[in-house]
Amino acid sequence: MKALVSFVQSNEITQLSEIVKEELEKKNYSVTVTEVIKHKKKNKNKLARLKAGVTDWKPFDLIVLGFPVIGISSSHLMNDYLKQCTNISGKQTAILIGCIGLHGNALKKASSLVSFHGGKVKDSLIVSSFLGLNEKKIEKVKEFIQNI
Ligand SMILES: Cc1cc2nc3c(=O)[nH]c(=O)nc-3n(C[C@H](O)[C@H](O)[C@H](O)COP(=O)(O)O)c2cc1C
């Protein structure tokens, strides 16, 4: 079984992506972690040009998406990434969101982009970055991955 962990960085999400990887490996997944990075050069059309980030989901059985909330919605970079991904149809995903407290429509936005392309959102978790990560929050993330 193969898993892809695609994340847009924040301190919290970058650290949690490593924990997600370790937990998935405990479940015998072979894991690829990919940070979605924007190219400095602007794209002519509206989508952000990507410098990095695995966009072909074909090889993977599970895709974990991690990103921070920006402006009470999902990070634009994650939205643009999802719009550029291929072979989403039929894929199982799990969504991990970091925020300081106001997540607004972040989950709804990312979920709808996944389901619009035929993917399925198995589960989601919103982690508060208020006062940083602690054992309790890390434990929650581990549980989340164990249960997907
Ligand atoms: C420009 C900007 C906008 C943000 N907007 C929100 C927001 O609307 N709601 C929220 O809960 N967190 C918001 N955040 C916080 C991020 O989601 C992220 O969790 C936070 O920056 C913690 O990141 P850190 O782990 O790198 O400290 C925002 C952060 C930035 C930089």
C-alpha cells in the first residue's frame, strides 16, 4: 500500500507531516511526503505555478492533505495544488488542517475540491496551533492516522 502526504508548510503542519509519515509506516504504508511549493514566477492563468509537489495521485492508495488555514479558508496554495492534481477519481483522502482558531470554510473548501474530482474524504482533523504543539495534540494526530 502506498500513501502520499502532501502538505503546505506552516511550522505546525510541517512537523505533523513527519508524524503522519511515521504513523502510516507503522500501518505498513510506503510513504512519499511532498511539500507543495509555489514557483516564484507567476503563472499567466490564475493558478499558482508549482515548483514542487507530487500531482499525479495514480500510484497512491491514500493521500493525506495537510495545510494551514489562511484567511478563514484553506490555503490558496493547497486549493491550486488540488486543481492541478490528476487521477483523483476514486482515491481515498484524509485532511489535516492547522489553524489558530478560526477555520471558517477551510475543510469544506478542500473537501469540495477533492470530491469535485471524484475523490473521497475519509476523515479530517483540525489541530489548533495556539500555544504550539504538545503531546496531547500529537496524540490526537496519531490516533487520527491510526483510525483511517
Ligand atoms: C496570512 C495568514 C492568515 C491566517 N489566517 C488564519 C485564519 O483565518 N484562521 C486561523 O485560525 N488561522 C489563520 N492563520 C494561522 C495559520 O493557519 C497557521 O496555523 C498558523 O500560522 C500557525 O502556523 P505555525 O505553526 O507556522 O506557527 C493565518 C496565518 C497567516 C500567515
